[in-house]
Amino acid sequence: MTTAAEPDDLAESARSRRRLAPDERREQLLVAAERLFARRPYAEVSTTEIAREAGVARGLLNHYFGDKRALYLEVVRRASLLPEFGEVPLAIGEMTERVDVAVRWFLGLITPERASYLTVRAAEGVGEDGDVLAILDEASDLAAGRVLEMVGGDPADPAARAVVRAYGELARGAVREWTRGALTREQAHLLLREALLTIVREVLPGL
Amino acid sequence: MTTAAEPDDLAESARSRRRLAPDERREQLLVAAERLFARRPYAEVSTTEIAREAGVARGLLNHYFGDKRALYLEVVRRASLLPEFGEVPLAIGEMTERVDVAVRWFLGLITPERASYLTVRAAEGVGEDGDVLAILDEASDLAAGRVLEMVGGDPADPAARAVVRAYGELARGAVREWTRGALTREQAHLLLREALLTIVREVLPGL
DNA sequence: TGCCCTTGTTGGCACTCTGCCAATAGTAGG
DNA sequence: CCTACTATTGGCAGAGTGCCAACAAGGGCA
């Protein structure tokens, strides 16, 4: 009985004296960090705590990520990208229809357990932090490109991308109001649909 | 010469062995903290540094604000509120005109040295931090009320306020794209004007 | 004018957190 | 089974933070 049977994938969170493959361990640490950083601001989460959550020695965090900040940036990067960004419904037909599909697609992505996407950027307060901004901007720009494709805009036009990136902020704000209960899903949908329609019809052509 | 002439307001940043009125000292510390927090994230700024910037002993920070976090929240509170929020131009006339005035007013507020307003919320990345969110939300809601007054909406309608709060995110995004050079001021203005117009005409009535 | 007392201000102690590194020990391959 | 590779650990040194008792600036009162 003392000989380890095969507790391979059970009690993963308990004692871990096991030697894992780097990728596996790295993933585990990221998940632990993600969980803690999501609930409390950066400075309030200690690496000791993260290590405990993952059931490893604190030094291992530095081994895998260098320092606390690098680990945090990694967490931000993961949270800022909606994995489903790729599965864009090829909307065809009337403009009204395409816009409606785009909005429905976006609203559908958020809700579930993708809540982390919402907490992104909803956090700290003041401060530049170019590293974080770069990550968030990249994700924002990626989403903007997708939306432009869906509504038939020109993804190559920098100004158009900028407008849609700004629209992304509206979308984030609308979803937040929705999840907070200040707006119903229908109301949020209405706002995003009309705004996007206006952008396509009135703003983009006027650039 | 050794007798202090009246170096009242000169070399304010140099040695300060002087005994200031609490309000004065507090203000000085806030300014110093604001300057540093604006350029680097919270965790990267040490209280030692802030104290040095203000030319006082580190312990004084704790005396005035309790702890580093409280000081930070104070800075966020100040940065989140546009002082000129009160001076709302009483827009009258056509709806198109009123919306245009509202947007021009908003865009006019931001640019100058009020840049701190932009860095608000542009910062960290992931994490809840209810304290910060509460501050930012309060400022956002205040601005939303003002805008509703200007365009003739009903500030008492929770849903309307929520929609305009979300619009505030679009505004913040548009200004950011503008200051970044991705949009001209005219383009940002166009976007914000058309979007607000659509909200007033199509969205608010449909709630 | 000169002392005194209020209180703004300082400096240092104790504790926690972080980064680093040498020592330890799983585990796969021979 | 044994060995070499390397994932993993534990502790050390330095920095940052909160706290508190002692100090002194400067206005008020005699």
C-alpha cells in the first residue's frame, strides 16, 4: 500500500511531491494564479499564497516565470483573449442582419464562465503600465478586426479599426451593465446593435 | 540672511522641515503620489519613493492616509472626477445641436493636462478590487447623469443611466484612440456624436 | 517678548514579501 | 538496478511596509 498505486489524476490539489512535465506544472501554476488574481488586486496577492494554492514551493514560481510580475502578465494575456475569437460566424445578407448576428455572437461569448474577460481592465485605477496595456490593446485590436470582417468593413483601414476598438469599449461597458443587472440582455443587445449599425452606416463612410 | 526671509512658496520640493497645516501637507503628498502612480503601476511605486518625492519622512504617509492602499484610493478618487463636471453648458435647441455641444464639451475637458482622467482604468489588467470599482463607477454615473441632462433624457431612469454609463466607455475609448493618433479629433467627434444621437433617438425610447 | 504646550514630523524597530541559489530527490533511460 | 538529468525544495539576504515613541516647530498666552 505504501507503494504509490496510481493516484495519477486524483487529489491533484493535495500534496504534490510529484515531478511533472514543465508544461503541465506551468499550466497548474497559471490556473492557481488566475484564480487568486481574479478576486484580489495584484499587490494583495502574495506569491506565497499562489504557491500554497498550487501546492508547491514558492521558489518554483520564480523558476517558471521569473518574477511575480511576469506571472501576472501571463495571466492577463490568457484572460484577455477570448478563445472563441476564431469561430466567427460568416454573416451574410442584409446589413441589419449581419450586425445583429455580430452582436448576438459577442454577447453569447461572454456570459458563461468567461467572466474573467470582464474583469480584465476593470481592475486597478490609475497608472500607465505599458506592458499590460500592450496585451489588452492587442486583444482589443484582434476583436475589432473580427467585427469589421463580420459587418463588411475594411480591416485594413487603421481609422476603421480604431473606431471599432472604441466600440469594443462600449460593448464591454454594456455587458458590464447587463451582468450588474442595470440592463437586461435585450436592452444591452439593442444598444450594441443600434450603435454598431450607426457606426457602419454613418461613421465609417465619413472617415 | 540666515534668518528665513520668506521662501514661502519657492523650492517647495526641497527640504521641508517646516510644519505645515494638515490640509496643505495632505495635498502635497497627494500630488506627489499622483505623479508617481500615473507613470508606474501601484506595486512598482514604493512609499519610500513617494515620501522622497514630497520631501518628507516615509512615516508621514501612514500618518495622513493610514496605509499605501488608502493613499492610492485617494489618488484614484481625485483622478476619476473631472473637476469641471459641474460646469455643464445648458444646451438648448435642436437635438442635433445639443448632442454636438455635449460631445464638444466632453472632448474639450479631456485633452489638456487632464490626461490623468484617461489613465484611470487604463491600468492594471485582471482583478476585482471592489474599492476601486466603486470609485470609478460613482464618477461614471455622475458623468452619465450630466450627459442625460444635456441631451434631455431622464436622469431618474436607471436603464437610461446605465446606457449612458456604457456610452461613457465608448467616449473614453474614442479619446484614447484620438490621443494615440489612431483617430483625428474630428473623427472621434464624429463617432461620439453619431453614437450619442443614435442612443437618444433609437435606444432610450426603446427601453 | 519669551515661555509652553499642542501637534506636525521624524527615525527606527519588527514583520512580511520577494528574488535568488545551492542542495535535494523524482524519474526516465541505459 | 543504477545513474544522470532536471524538476523541486528550503533558506538566505535585501527591500518594502505599518507602527509607535520621541522630537521639535510655531502659535497662543502671560
